[in-house]
Amino acid sequence: MTTPPGGGRDPQALLQDLETMLNAVTDQAIVKLGPHGEVVRWSRGAEATTGYGESEAVGRSVSVLHTEEDRTAALMEQELESARRNGRREFQGWRVRKGGERFLAHITLTPVRAEDGAVTGFVKVFGDVTESARAESLFHGLLESAPDAMVIVGQDARIVLVNRQAEALFGFERAELVGREIEVLVPPRFRDRHVGHRSGFLADPRLRPMGAGLELSGMRRDGTEFPVEISLSPLETVDGTLVAAAIRDVTERRETEQRLLRQRDEILELSTPVIQVWDKVLALPIIGTLDTLRATRLTEGLLEKIARTQAEVAILDISGVPTIDTQVAQHLLKTVQAAALMGTVSIMSGVRPETAQSMVHLGIDMGRLRSRNTLQEALQLALAVLAERAGTAATAARPLMSGDSR
């Protein structure tokens, strides 16, 4: 003998037990409707949400919760017919409480069928989502009004949401981006590295710039690349932690920075010109403060000129340097040493009495560097050095020549 479902209990009692359990586990409004939309059962959640008690609702058309405009348009009948034909429906719509207050409802409408398939009624479940919809609308409004391209990414690295600035920046329609991996916006050669960056962020989600110290690039729909700056921030949602990426095109700023660097280099070159004053003699007039950057450029420029001209003597004129301190002296000494490695003798000119006194006071040792008061005297010494080198070379060549004659 087979025991009937519910152990032989009355179906009505089983239904009441089921309603009691539903009331205990959910605040959602649960309504049982007849085949034409009349209310058959009314849950506590429905009473709390709408303000109508069970005795006020049962037997009435559920269209009492619709707006006047929707009743005129026979919206309830359309909803029931759609569920009757297509099965379970889920949608949002405006509803009206007992006091006339409107609220946005998230609604699930499911047809109830008899054994022969005929629809005998409906189960309608709905909840007030006005506040969440308002918050979502505000969020979307803020997202759309953001000055930067915004891309929201899920834990699976797939794009959840983008704003119109992202569409304009990357050239994609948002429908083309949503659901795709974020690497679609990254140049192919950087994609493997980018996977590591995003994995690292998800392991420690906090507000920070992406790839600090690195030059990042984005890629448009047409394949063109452009430099970007990216700020990442975690976004906690009911679906888990999302990643909000604010992306800014820095092409113009990078071009400006490069232009300023070129201008600075040009100014440095103009301020430290290497002049060929005689065959195999170079002069380097130094004017102004000599810092590390300028000293590096000075040394590089001098060595390049020595290599091109095969210069044997370089005159460093410091008459335009306002003060000589230990740092300046060290820069000059390194320049002299670098020139010596290329076989070039250095002479310092423009050493004023106060400069010499200051160097002695500071204990600055310029080694065996030759010096003269004026550029003219330094040039005379340079010519003497050339003559001395030429004589030494001629003397060294004579024995070789005599040996060859034998």
C-alpha cells in the first residue's frame, strides 16, 4: 500500500504549512492568483509591501496594485497572457501601495498548470527594489559622468560594465566589450604580463595605480596603441569583489614631456658648447652652476668631440662658474680623467685668485691638472703641449727610420 504525499494529510493543511514556511524564510510578497488575475492567497510579505491586508486583497483583481495608466492599457492582462504562453516571466514594473505611493517592483510570474496542461492560476512573487534601483541609477550616472574611461571587471577578468568615455577612447561599442576579457584592450605583446598584474591586484585589492613605474599602453579597436595611466580600486558588490579601472589617455602629456626633455637637452648643449679653437685643441667654456646632470652632458659632449677631432688638448674655462665647491671640483676632475683615458691633456683656465683660495681652503686636489689665469694663456700652453708632443713623436720615430734605412 502506497502512502499518499504528506502522509495522508489534507492538501489544504499542507498548503497552509507551505505558506507558513515561506512567510518564515522570505520577506518577498507571494501571491496566488486565479486564472484571470484575481487574488486567491495573500502572504504576509505582500501585506507588508503593499499595505493591503489579506481580507482586503483576496477576491480582488491584482490590478489594484497597478498604476491608473497601466490599468487603462490592460497591462495585467498582457502580463498574464505572456506567462500563459511563454511560461515563467521575470521583469520590473511600477506598482502602487494602498496609500497611493508608487514603488518599483521586481516581479516573477509563474503559471500553475493542471495535469492536462491548462493554466489554472499563477504565482506572483515581487519585492520592492526602489532603493536598489535608485542606487544603481546613481552609480550608473556617476559612471557615465566620470571624466576618465571606466571599465568594471569581474573576478573572472571579464568586463561587466563600461562607460561612454571608454567607448570613445577604445572605439568599441559597449555591447562588444561586455563579457570579454579585459586583455582585449591590451596590446598583444603585453597580455601575458597583464594577466600577472591583474592577478596580483585581485590577491590584494586596494586603491592604487596599476604598474607603478611602468609605461602602460592601451589598444583601440583598430589596433592602434596609445600610452595610458590606470588607477585600480576594488568595488564590493553582492556578487563579490569587482575591479574598477579608471583609464586615462596620456598621449598629449607624454609628448609634452618629451618636448620639454628635448628642449632641456638643447639648452644644456648650448650652455656647454665644445669649440675647436685650433687644430687638435678644444675649448669648453663653462658658464653657470655645474650640477650632476649638466656635468654628465658636459663630459659626454667633450668625449664625443675628442673622438671626432682627435684632439690632444682640451681647455676647460671656468671663468663663468660663480663658485667652486667640492661637488663642482669632483665633476671637473671626472671630466679630466675621462679625457685622459682618450689620450687628451686637460688645461683649466679662468682660475681667479678667490677661486684658487677657495679650492685650497676646501682641500680640493685637482691632481696634476695644469691651470692658467686666462684663456689666452691656456691656449699658449696648449700649443706648447702640442709642440712638445710633436717633438717627442719625431724623436721616437728617428731610430725606427734609421733602422729602416739599414
